[in-house]
Amino acid sequence: MRYLLAAVVAVLVIAGLPAVWAPQGAAQGDNPVQLDVTKITPSVVSDGGPGEVVITGRLTNTGDSQINDIEARVQRGNAATSEPAVQRAMRSATPTVTEPAFSPIADGLAPGQQADVEMRIPLTGPNSLQLTEPGTYPLLVNVNGVSASGGRARIAESRFLLPVLSTPGKPAPPPPHPTDVSMLVPVVDYPRLEREALPGMRPVLVDDALSTSLAPGGRLYDLVQAVTDSAPSGSPLGSSLCFAIDPDLLITVRAMQVPYQVRQPDGSLADGIGTGAANLWLTKLKEATSGRCVIALPYADADVVALGRAGLPDLVNLAMDGANLLKDKNTLGVEPRSVLWPVEGALADPPSGNLPRTALLEPQALNTPAGSLDPVRIRGRDMTAVPVDPLLTSALDPLHDTGKKTTALSPPNAPWESTQNALGALAFRATQGSVGDATSVMVPPRRWDVRGDDLRSLLDGMQGLADAGLIHPKALPEPNPATLPEADLNYPVESGSSEVAQPVLQQLAAQNFKVGDLFRSSQRDPSIDVEPGRITTPLANGLLRGASSAWRGDANGAEHWVNLAGRTVGEIFGKVRIEESQTRLVGASPDSPTPLTVVNDLPVTVGVVFRIPPVPGVQVQHDFGDVATIPANGRRVFWLQTTAQRAGTFTLDVTVTTKDGTQFGSTKRLPYSSGNYGPLILIITGAAAALLVLMSGRRIFKRFRARQQRQAAERSGAESRSEEAPPDTPETAQIATTDGDRNPS
């Protein structure tokens, strides 16, 4: 058993869930032996019943040495005469006034050894409880033994209340007006669904602990079965019970009804084993809730007050939509009452979002007279506040006045003590602690860790109090606000300090905007007939798990679940993407179109916007409008008109987003090569022409100068010959027509 508990704790820690129970010996302090009481008979003492109290249970040596000569006795304290005295008797040691003789119960216990025990104590007479008057009495089971050191000492103890309606032979008349009593039955667990079933994606749980809780002998199974057995639908006691159900738990169980996967410590996935248990439990719950009062908690038991105080009323409304799931015939098929049971039983002023007209609140969350349990109308709002009974709530939840009152499985130890104390507190409320005409609303802890036998004992004891005329089982109140006095809300400081951290809620809100953006960008494809909400609602549900009451005071736990949901949101947006190109894009002309393929693996049509940052040297244009649609489970090729202003290789960063800017998939970097030499050719041609002109001009100039030089030389030569010729030689003019003609032979 120890190894099983250690394994479960390890799984919870890895999954981001708190290991909320304490070791079994924690309640025993430093005592080396643990006493687990399993039954008290009778749980309520009345005339005509047995003349003794029988306490059965088990002793376990949790120490490291032998304990010998074990004996025990049952001692009684004075009857509590005030509500504070009852509270003290349930929470701390109170003096005892009887000391009957010890009776041997075991010769010895070796380390780790267990022994079943039965202790009997008469109601009257010698060595008895010496009961002479009705009342609510604190009892002490005192177990002594001899340790290895040789000294006799107390080795284990247990304290609880015993309601005594009358002593043997002295029947007491019932009170003139029985106390109206109603009780919630919380059906709540921790968030465990990492991802709901989505198109093409199987559901994934963070662990498979729920499969044990839903199976016979498990916490949630026994809770439902005990109510069915001891307070059947249609009975007076059954009509006074109201199931408070977390819709997220129902979604998780439905996810387990089909093949699902479980996240392993190493991050891998394995098939879950709880399908059979999920089918059985949901059938049991449907039968148990048929014809009964049922209220829906906010989805995932989200802290709607924290969401409202963070300025997120849309998320408050989203959380309250979980009531529709209870109406679904595939789950429960019931019509839930419009009643809110907020985290820690408190509301901030003014309440935010569309909340029910009736709220179950702690008395300290209202500015009402001390001790009053009368309903009031919240000032300035058409909303009724029904106070819960703090005495009965404290009896059922030993952690109620601690920081773990909403986060931990409770009671953490000895669940039978809480149910027995609840009977004692209820008997006191019906006699000395009457609250007039108000209904005492019994509110167990949200994550009620009670065994089936203990819950049956509580319900059977309540039926006994009803038969004795002390209580009157009554349906959960829902009075008309118009007939009630007004009162202001009082949000306790400690409630505000333990809220889910606002930075985490802002992360949640940012992811929720993406989900809403996807919904606005999607539309049903007639050929597939899947509504966009079939995708976006599970995503939003996943985000609300990050605001669960389970993470109050645990920012890391809340952030972990927001990140889990955000990862799934990212996976869904990644199903719309630009397809990878296997070839380099090459533009053969200055205005080459560039092909781009967008793939949509979602079963809905999605509208996308192309966003391409400007690249120097390239202009990109398209003519498919502001928003392009991609068919469901399809693809579409787009041609981007690409104009290169010069040759070279460029990189185009292309992203597809929603109209409001939420990105699909990842940005694709498309290399683009352009062979556009048009401007370069013009430059080269111009330069060549200029060079040709320059060279031609230079040649003409050189020929012109050469001609001038020849002409000058010829003139100079002619003058020289004229001066050297003899005077008597007749001057003969010759015309040279060719070079050969100049010098005739």
C-alpha cells in the first residue's frame, strides 16, 4: 500500500497536481501507533437503542520498535453548551470527566504490524460514559502501550463528537420546531484532461488516477453509490440533497469512454485503462441524479471571482456555460438549478459576469448580524445570498479554516471523524444552537474524500435525527430576492490573497483571444458539417482549467495548466500552414508570379490574411482580396505577383494570420532568385554607345589631324623646291593623280 501511495504521489507531482493528502499517521502527531476507526455503533444515541457504544477499527504500528501490552479506554468530556465549544471539541483536546478502566486489546505489535480492535463502553453504570442528560459530548479513545524503553504511555488516540438525544429509559421530547436541513454533495476532482478529443487528435489525460476513483471502491464511485443506497431519489432525505457537479469532470469522464491516452513521466503517451470504469460511473451518476436537485459549478470549478476581478467577464460567462453540459442526454440529461457556489463561498462587489440569481455564501462574506443564517438580497442586485451553516461546514471539512480549504482532498485523515462530528454538530444545531426558521445548509469540502461507509453512516444518522423530530430534510433554498432584506458583500482579505495570480489569468486571457479569433475566422463547410465551436470550445475549456480552485495560492500549478492548454491551441493553429517548397523559386522575367500553397487540416473553412514584410529590390502583390479562404481539410494555391527591380537572390518571409493578426503555423522563408537584367542591359547599351561614339570621334580626329599634317608638309616641300630650281629651267606644272604619278620614271 505504501508503494502504491508513493507511486500515485509521484504521478501527481509530475503531472503538476498537488499531493494533497497527508501521511496516515499525521493526525496522531508523534504517536508511534495509528488508530483507524471504521465504525461507531450507534453513531447517535437515543432511547431504545443499545446500551453501549461499540468502536471498531484497526491499529497499525507506524514506528520502528515493538509495542507490547496494548490497552484502551473511552473517556468523555462535558457536553458542549455553545457553538464555540462545539468547534473546540472538534479541533482540539478538551478535558475529560470520566476515566473508566483500561481494557486489553492486543498483546503486542511489531513495526508495520496491524491488528483489528473492538472497544465497548457502556452508556451508564460503572466503567461507563456515565451519560445522564442529552447533549453533544466529546469522546476520547485513549490507547496505551509499553514501548521498547519500558515505559507505559499513550501510543494512539482519536477524538470525536457523540450526539446523545436521550439516555436509556429517559426519552426526551423533540424540539417544537425541527431544524430545516439541506446538504450539497460535491462531485469534483482535480483537472486531469490535458487535451479533449479534437478532429484527428485523441484525448490525453495527465495521469490515469481517475480510473481508480471511478471504479468500485474509488472515491467518486463510493460517493455516488452511498447516496444512492442511503438517500434514494424521491425519499425525503434524498430530496434534501443537491449534487454540485463540475462540468469538467463530466467532460473528462466522457473523454475516457473512448480510447484515450495518458501522458507518461518521460513525456510519451500510453493508452488509458479507465474506459470501463468511466462507462460504469457515468451510468451510476445519471441514475443517482435523476429527479434530484443538481447545480453546475463553474467549468473546472474556475474561480469566477478572480476572473471578474482581473477584468475578464467574458471568461466568467464562458465558465458558467458548463451548465449546458448537464442538460445533454449523453451525460446526465438533467435541468440544473440556477445556483452559484463560488470558491471559498465569497463574492467580490460588484459581482462580474452573468451569474445565477442565487449564491451560497459563507456568513463572513456578508454584512449580516452574527449568527444569522437567513437569506438576504445583495444590495443593488437582483441576487439572493443563502448563507451556509459554518458549524456544519467546519465539521465536515477539517481544513475549512486553513489555506487548503479549496485545494486539498479533505478530510486528509480519518474521514469517519468528520462525518461523526457532523452528526454531533447537527444534533447541537437542532437543539441548543437553533437558528430559527433558517435552513442549515451543510457544505462538505469541494474535493470530499469520504469513504462510502462513512457517508452511509452520516446519511443514516441524519435519517435518525429526522425520525426523532430534530431535523426536517428540505430542498436547497431559492427564495425570492424581492421579499428579503438587503445586505452588502464582504470579500475577505484572505480570499483575495489566495486567488489565482492575475499575471497567470492575463496569460489565460491572451490565449483565449486566440481561440476567439479562430472562431471568428472559421465557418462550417457544408460537405463536412462541423461547426467551428466543435474545435474552439474544447480549447477554451482547457484554458479554464488554469483558473481552477485547485490552484488557489499555487501560481506555478495554474501557469502549468495554462501552458498545457496553450500548447494545444498552438497545435490547432499549426494545422493551417504554408506548405514547404522543395525547389528554389526563380523568376525568369521581371514580373514572374510566385506560387504559394496553403494547407488547412481543420474540418472547417478558415479565412487567412497574407502578411509579407517589404524586401528591398522586390515588390509583392496579390489580387485575392483582404481575406482568402482555405477549404476544410484542403489546400489552395495562390500566385503572388513578384516584381524584381534587379537581379539577385532575395528572401521572402510569408506568414498567414487571421484578420485580427493571430498567426497560423510558422513563418516561411522563401528564397527567390530573379534573372531580371533589363536595367543592366540599358546601362551597358548606353555605355557601349557612348564608348563607340568616343572611339569614332577619336579616329575621325586623328585622321583629320593626319590630313592636316600631310597638307602642311606638302606645302612646305613645294616652297623648298621652288627656291632651289635654276632660273633658266622652264616651269612645268604637273598634276599628281596617284602616288605613282608623282615620280615618273
